[in-house]
Amino acid sequence: MTTRQHKLLATLLLMMPVMGTEAQSAPEVPRLVVNVVIDQLRTDYLEAFSPLYGEGGFRRLMEQGRAYSQAEYPFATPDRASAVAALMTGSTPYENGIVGERWLDRATLHTVSCIADKSQTGHFTQEQVSPVNLGVTTISDELKVATDGKALVYSIAPNNDAALFAAGHAGDAAFWIDDETGQWCTTSYYDAQPNWLSYYNNSDHAASKINTLSWEPLNDLVGQFNYFVSGGMKKPFRHQFKGDRRFREFKASALVNDEVNDFVSHCLQNTLMGVDPITDFLSVVYYAGNLDHKTVGEYPMEMQDTYVRLDEQLGHLIDMVEKKVGRQRVLFVVTSTGYSDSEQISQNLSRYRIPSGEFNITRAQLLLNMYLSAVYGQGQYVEACMGNQLYFDLKGIEKKNINLSELLERSADFLIQLSGVRDVYTSQRLAQGAWTPGIRNLRNAYNPRCSGDIFIQVSPGWILINDQMGERLHHRESYMGFPLYFYGLSIQPEVVEQPVTVDRIAPTLARCMRIRAPNACSVAPLTGIR
């Protein structure tokens, strides 16, 4: 081979990587990501009412999207606030600090809201709130940082906690429905207080016609279809929203999702979301629980109608977004908050010879204080209780030079002997983490800043009663499945049966948008999306 031929071959070899790079193009980033969180959506109801669905909602997601049939949260007992925080941050309460909608303030021994912020004022609301207690970044925060603030981020939800955590720290605005006036509102925490918000609140929306609004079955099929085995067929229902709680009841009804869609439409019409190559982010929260948080046994037909309406409302949302942005330029992710407050609470399981009972944590606190006083001397060692947690007087224990680890272990050994207690976990045991799946989920739900010092796991079938807080919690450990859907862009249809945790949504969206994952997110993105 001549010198000339050697040079030609070397040149060709050097050009091959460049030519390969030119031949391949990176996947297109979405112009708009629509994050849909459906509060209390569950797979069993979703599948049960499928004969009543049309083609544009759930069927479209299942047939044209990537559907994960078994999604789950990587921590115990999620609620609306902790679920949305986990979805947006890709982390658990242990990292992000949001253990629930409320927790106990050790300084005052009063319950506080997870979004309380006295430094802020409200717009069209008296509430003083912000996402200040969220201790890490969200996927929308990272999008703002990556685009130098140019990305538009809006969050729309019936309730303030879901709206705020979905918008994150850097969002343009979070909107929710005020409990007292029914108007859409926001907080001064965000810079954007758009004129179109005022215009919408002065228009013909749900709050202006709440006294004449009624909820009836969407169609005759709902009244004729009967999934629930108890009680037989029910008469068609009709609910109106009256009295001081009318807006709270409206927000806990199937009709609130129509109002959410109307406001989403108004937002899309009055903003530049999805119109330029910079990715924007829209979060939408729907409600799929039962009327006014009642049980299915009380309102079975209402639950059926909720899912039928939800199917239609979801289809309407997809249509309006695709009409503005285009299917190939928008990415939808749809999932649930992973809990349900409409489970039937059986008051008398003993008639069926099923083990059950009532565990009074207020009484347990009193007995434990008596026991610890006998061991360590007179004192109020346990200051308060909330949910299944006991809060100790840590400063008082330190002043008495009592070994905290020993005291907590003694307390756990005492409490485990009480009727109705399945297990007891100390905060130190959870912090150290013995990595069985059960303890892992409990540890992930714990946060040193706002959780208690003792966690009591009540036996299944038992009811936990807290006289001080007026709580009555029925304990079940039944599996409640819910789905996860990705739809839009160039995603290929597929059904994935393998269980996945929802903290992987945030890093998956980060990969699709070509940005960093949230700063507390340590899990890998889902494969097969891009």
C-alpha cells in the first residue's frame, strides 16, 4: 500500500465517527410535558368500569401509550401531599421532608400544615402557603434551571398542597380552588399573578353557579351497571352543593374535574405554553375519590360515575393539549396518588369471628408515661401523639441524663405487649435501617425533622383511635394497585406487567427533556421510553 493510500485510509477512518454522528439525530425533546396526577385512582375500579368507557381517555392511554400496570410508592402510607412531593422530586419523605398533609410541630405540640408559610399572602384566598417545607428540587425546578428560567411551569389542582408541590420552588404559578369562595387562587410566593386569573374568576365558572349545580349520573349506563356486590342496585343519585361546606364537597366530587379542565383550557389560551422549542411543564391534578370522602358502601353509584366521567375528562384534556401543541410534541404522564380514603370501615367484624378491635393511642400514651415514671422517675416523657406516632420530650429526657436509646427500646418493649399492636418501631431503628422491604418502606416514610419517636403498627382489622386529635383510622395492609401511563411523542405502545416505583418518573422525564434529575433523586430512569 502506497503512502497516498495510507493517508486516504486514515482520513476515511477519522471521518467515520463524524459521519455516524451526522446520520443519527438525538430524540426530539417535548415542547410540553403534561403531568397528570389522579388522586386515589385505583386499578381495580379502573378495570371494573371499563365497559362504560369511550375511546378517548383510558383506552387511548392503554392502547397507544406505554402502560405500567403495577405502579407503587416506595414508602408506607402515602397521602395526597406526600405522593405529589415524591412524584415531583423522585424521592421519598425521608429525603424530601413531606411526610404527609399535616404533622406535629414539636415546639407548640400543635398540628401544622405541610404548606403553611406565614411570610406569604394569598391572591383570591386568605391562605398563607408555599412549598417552603419541600427540602429538595423538583423536576420542574430542574427544568427552570436548565432553561435559565425560560421554561413555563404551571400547576393546576383542586387542592393547595398538590398544586404547590407540583409547581415546585421555581414554578411560574400554582393554582387551586379556595375552600371558602370556590374561586381559583394562588400565593404571593410565585411572581406571576396573571390578569387572566382575575378574568376567569369574574366569568361564568363553577363558583358562580354552585347553588344551582347538581351531580347526577352521566348517562343511563351508569345507573344500570353494578360492580359492587353489597346492597344491590341503588336508585339514581342527585347531589347539590349547599351550606358552608359546599365548595369542599364540590372539590370532593366528580364535577371538580370539569372545573379543572375549564381552567386548564383558560391557561393554555392565555399563555405561550408549548409554542416554542423550549420545553414547558404543566401539572394537572384530578380527583377520583368518592363524594365528600365517604365510603364506597355509602355511595357505590357515585364511585362508578366518577370513573366514567374521569375517562371523558381525561380524553378532553388530551384533545385540547394535542390541538394546541400536537401529539408528537407533547408527552403525557398519568398516574395515581396511591391511596384510597373510600374503603369500607367495618364496625363489627366480630360478628364474623374476624380478629378486630380498637387501639386507643391516647390511652397507650398515658400507660407508657406511667411505666416510664416508675422506671426513670416522675415526668411527662411522651408529650403528644398523632396518627400512629408518639412524640417524646427530648429536651427533658436529655436534662435528666437518660439514655435515649435505652428509653426508646424500653418503650417499644412495653407497647408491643398491648392488644392490637403488631409491631413497634423507634426512630433510631428506622434511621439505622434494617433493610427488609417492610422496614425500608417505613423508613422511607420517616423524616427526622417532623416525624415522631415511636411508630406503632396496629394489627390489620383494628381501628386506631386518638381522642386528642379526633382520629379514627382503620388499619388495612391490602395491596391497592394503580397504573402508570406514558403517552405522546414517539412512544411505542406496550403493556409492562413488571412492578415499578413512581419515584422513577422524575428521572425518566429528566432524560426525555435532557436535563438533570432532581437533586435528591437517586433512582434510575425507566427504560423503553426514549
